[in-house]
Amino acid sequence: MQQSKRTFSLFRKIAWYEGISYIVLLFIAMPLKYLMDMPLAVRIVGSIHGALFIAFMIYLYLVYDQYAKNTKWALKAFLASIIPFGTFVMEKEWKQEQSLV
């Protein structure tokens, strides 16, 4: 597998897990904190999500650099990571882009 194809594949996997962690943080951990007085849920899920978000941003840059993507692409990917379900919506487009390598 070419290095750049491997990079895009890892980007998509990280995006998937980052999206899941964001949904869990927003719809499970935060309600547990504010409705059930269980702040530990946010601390744990938030830490995992934070690490995945950092990994997502690193791989976003690597794909941007290796594939010579434009700034619009990078901004769209970033926005997908901060909008709930955004990475899942973008998955189809990213899968198609990866297949063109």
C-alpha cells in the first residue's frame, strides 16, 4: 500500500472514531454530568475525544499535505469534526477520494 493511501485510510479511521467519541461525549457523558451529577463521564470520554481530535487534526494536515488538498477541503474537514455527525456525513466523500489514489 502506498504511504499516501495508508495515510488517507488512517485519516478516515480516526475520523470515524473521533465522530463516535464526540457523539458519546455530547449525548451520553454530558447528560450524565449535568442530569445525574456524574462528572467523571465527561472527564473520561472528554479525554479520549480530545486525543482523537488531536490525531484527527494531525492526519488532516498529513492528507492535506500529501494529496495537495486546498484550504477549502481542510476547512470542510475541520468543520466536519466539530459538527455532530459531520465526520459520518463526510465519510462517503472521503472514501471516494481515497479510491481515486
